[in-house]
Amino acid sequence: MQKNIFIINKSQFGYHTDYYKYCEYLRNEYDVTYLCFDTGHEKLVMQDVKVKYVSNKGSRTVRGVRFILQALVNLFFFKGIVFIHYFEKCELLKHFFPKKKMVLDIRTLSISPNLDIRHRYDTALKNAISYFNFVTIISEGLRGKLDLNLEKSAILPLGADIISTVDKDFGNEIKLLYVGTLNGRNIDQTILGLSLFLENNPENKKLTYDIIGDGDKSELSDLKNLIEQKNLNSIVTLHGRIPHFKLKPFFDRCTVGISYIPMTEYYEHQPPTKTFEYILSGLFCIATSTHSNKELITEDNGILIEDNPEEFANALEFIHNNKNFDSDKIRNTLLESTWKGIIDNILIPILNKT
């Protein structure tokens, strides 16, 4: 008899990679129901996954109350395990249904540059944790920062699929790829670094840089203006948001993945999804030297840099002068980190014993 799992996540189905993969691999063993906001994106469909949408209209407070009420109504009739991606006031669900089996999942602490905002968020997070019997968290570093009980928590790490099996041609042009949010990631520094590299290597006019992701209007506008200012319109392309399942052509074509995360205290232990995806797809990775990236990057799969344009330009120079990278060797460095392996070997055992 198939077991039931009710996944609660404010992110619209299909637009939070971790949870899309949880559903993809859990549906073989569980009857999966997913509750989320309808944020206006294309509604994706996955066989054997029932998606329930909550309207995203109204003020922040109205939306929040509506989401919690919808969750409570669904929980009243649900029998099985409940898996909750942390959101503000999610502990109310456990308060009203204390006997239901619930796991709280934490993918991040606050990454706001504002110290007061980070403190308020992390304080609310710790309060929510106290209501739940078991917590999963993305990294050992974040578990340590929250001082979680080892017996009542487990590491549920990031993973990736092998999006591309194409062996990359590193002896030809450099083809850069960035996938992720544009908010607060200082992607303008990579464009400035690219411009510096081209000043010293004007023959590299066939180099390309695909940037996939969304951000605030000011972020996008500033990036567009910078690209025009540096005369890089024929080289750098801003694609905007693209669903995960449509990324394969970019991972097939590109040779170098950009995992550019600002080197701040609040990003230090935050594992980057795309570092995994680039490497498992055979792309050489330029990664900033955060603690999490240092755990993943080796001389076989990438290069670590500081977060400034000069270091980015130096990384491009290194790749330009060293073209003997090997896609199979790159993939092999993180083969244990596929989503299927993480869900089969870590998540499902956690759910079975909860």
C-alpha cells in the first residue's frame, strides 16, 4: 500500500528545484500532494503529483493568512507524513495538529544584507523549530549555527541531476553560463571581469555568456545598461527566468558554469545548487571561495576566486590558457550528489523513521 506525503511550500510547484526533485523521486513510493501559491508562472504538471494552488492576491498579511488556512483545511483530512518548507508562522500547523507527523525542512537562513532583518528571521526560525519533532537542514554549517539537537535533526543536502551528458569542447571558445537569482548576487562584477579579460584578449570575440534568472527591475535594468556600456551585447545575453526542465540546451552548449556568491557571513554556509548542476553536467566551474564552495571545488572540476572583477578576469585567463579539462573527470568528482541518490539514501529513510 502506497504511503501519503503532503508537501507544503509557498514556492509555486516546479520553481523550487529541490522540491520539484523531491516530488519527482518520491512519487514512486508515496502518494504526493503539494500545496503552494499560484504566483503567476506557467503551471507545470507532473504525473502522480497532485498540486493544490493558493491565490497569491492581496497584501502580504492576507496572503499569509490564506495560505495557513488552506494548509489547515487540507491537514484536517490528511493521513500521512507532512513535509514543510519553512515559512513564517508555519509552527501554527503543528500547534493545531500536534499529533500529525511533521518534518520541518530548512533550506536557508536569512541572506538579507540587513543585520536586523537577519536576526528577526533567524529568531522566528528558531521559535518554529521548537514546535517540530524533527528537522532537516541543508548543511552541517547551518545546523551548527542553529545549534540543532543531533538526534532530532538530519542533514538533507543539496543535489543535482546530470542535466547534460555532452562532453564539452574546452579547446575551442569559452562559453559561460550563470543560472540563478540576480538579486543580491553582484553579477555585474562578472560582466566587469569579462570586460577586463576581453581587453587583454581581444581575439576572444566568440566568447559567450548566457545569464539565466530573474531579479528586481532595477537589477535587470542595471545589468542591461552595463552590458551596453561595455559593448557586450553580442556576447552577454540576459534570458530572464527559464523553468528548470528547459535548461538542458544551455548546459549542453556551455563549457563553464558561474557559481558567483558574494563572500559574506550570511552566504558562507549556504550550499549553491548550481555548483552541483554545473559540475555534474561536465562544465568547469568558476566559484567564489565560500565555505560551501570550498567543500565542492577541486582542481579537476573548477577554480575558486574572490568576489571581484579582477579575480573573475584571472579565472577566465586561467581557463583560456588551460584547455585540457575533461567532462567525465569533472562529473566524477560529485557523482554521489545526484538528486536520486540523496532522496533514495537520505530523504526516504528520514521519512520512514519519522
